Amino acid sequence: MYRSIQGGLLVLALTAGTTWGCGSSTTTTTPTTPTTPTTTSVTETFTGTLSMNGAATHTFTANAAGTVTATLTSLGPDSPLTVGIGLGTWNGTGCAVGGGIWVDTAAQSAVVIATVSASALLCVRIADVAAKITDPLTYTITVVHP
């Protein structure tokens, strides 16, 4: 009985050896690095005039997920006053600002930053939140978004 098991192993070894040695082909696969789609940033500039207790909303579309930055580029001419500024979603009739992306005391050069998870219709809103403006002020807001 010992001989037949040993002989069976020998046959298997020879069969495996002949199978591996006959006409096998070699295929080389080179792994590729997945590419991440590039998103181009868009810069939009909004201007207007803000009066006492006034507000203005400007809409724009983020074409992809990413960071949205709104900068109160100018308020003035060179006004020391502060205004409210924020980023939100445009719901078709108004700018829904919330979630910590509203600043009540934004001076010239103030920046508000938000992150969007997908393309969306967004808005930037500026307002005289405390009736600080006595004479109309011009403003410029620069928005950079995906």
C-alpha cells in the first residue's frame, strides 16, 4: 500500500511538471493610476449699492463639489462700516443662508468659505444687518467656486 501512494504522488508530480512546461503564455499587466477629474475654478464678480437696512442677493452655479469662497472685495469707498455677508443655496425665491456661513460683522476684505458636495445653484448675500449705513455704499463681492 505504501508503494501505490508513493507512485501516485510521483505521477502527479510528473503531470504537473509537463503541464507547466508546455506552451504556457505570459501576460503582463501594468497597473494604472486612476485619474481624478479636474475641476476648473470659476471667478465671478458681483457689484451693487447697499442702502440702510438694505440687502442684495446674487446667484451663481457651482458646477461640481468643492470649496466656495466669497470675498467682500470693496465696500465704500473705503468704508470702515461692517455689513452682513454669507453664502447659501438659492431655492428659487430666496437665498437660504445658514450653517455658520454668515458673518454679521464683515468689513472690507472679509472672506466667507463654504464647501459644496455636488453641483448646486448657490447665492451670496450682503445686508445692512444693524442699520449702520446712513449713505448708500457700493460693494464688490468676488466669488470663486468649482
